[in-house]
Amino acid sequence: MRIGVLALQGAYIEHINKLGKLDIETKEIRYSRDLNDIDGIIIPGGESTSIGKLLNESNIKAKIYEVINNGLPVWGTCAGMIILAKKIHDSNKTYIPLMDIEVVKNAYGRQLSSFTTNQKIKGLQNGFYPMVFIRAPYIKTSQNNVETLSIVDEKIVAAKQSNILVTSFHPELTDDLRMHQYFINMINNE
């Protein structure tokens, strides 16, 4: 198995390191040609506006849309959730609009408002998971085909739709490998 990690901006090295601890081969994705020979892709946390701009400038956006739309498993964390949303609250802009969700950007405030909490995630074994929120979005609304996996403070922070997984929080910033294993299992079951 080889998982690509979008390496335009954000916490891509941290995801690569976590996958390495699970003995998963990785590939940094910067160009359309990098999307060949991968079994899944992670769109990391970072700055969604910057990632969106770089997607356009690198001419990779259409190809990423195509491979995900054709069934390639994808996991968007934090900014990655925003990138994959079909609607961004109070904005007409979208990036790779494939998931039937509306997200609220920077919903948890400024950098100083960042926090960690332990919450349950549907389908994740061994109880609670340490969630790191940094200027995180949340899902305001979702369609019936979107499965809610976790709620924090009455807000959806993890969800799945077919081959698309999103989390508001940053699993790559914890020592817990269960969310990365969840994505690996998702790829194996596609």
C-alpha cells in the first residue's frame, strides 16, 4: 500500500511520519503525475486559502478532483475538510467540492483558542481519542449520505461519505495512530 500526502502546504510531514510508524509507504503529492500508483490520499491541515491557491497554481486540482470522484479514498484533516466541502459557510468559494457538507471555517477562533479534548469516534476502538483543534472548522450541515463519526460541543467534527473521510482536528499532532489506521482500513475496504 502507498498513501499520497498532499505536500503543498501544512502538516504533511507529520502525516508522513505517522504513516511511517504504521509501516505504510508514502508519496509526497505536488504534481498531477504524483497521483499515479497511490491507494489513497491525505489532504493535511494548514491554511485552506493557501492550499487552494497552490492547487490552482500547480495545475493539480482537476486531477485530484477526478481521482477522488472516481473512488480514490481521501482523508482531509482540518483545512483538508474545508478543501473537500461542497459549501463553505459565508463564502462562494470552493476548492475540491466533493463532500456533501457545509463547513464553518476557523470556527474555534484564533490560535489562542486552540484546545485538546478526548472524545469518542464511531468505528474507532478503545474508547476516547485525543483531538487537537487549531483554528478548526466544523460541519454545520450535511446530507443524508454523510455519516457523522464524532460530535464535540454539539458540532460535527468527523464524518465519512463513501470514499471521503474528514476530521476537524489534527490526528497527526498526537501520538495516537488509530485515526491513521482507520484510514488504512478504509482503503483496504474500498
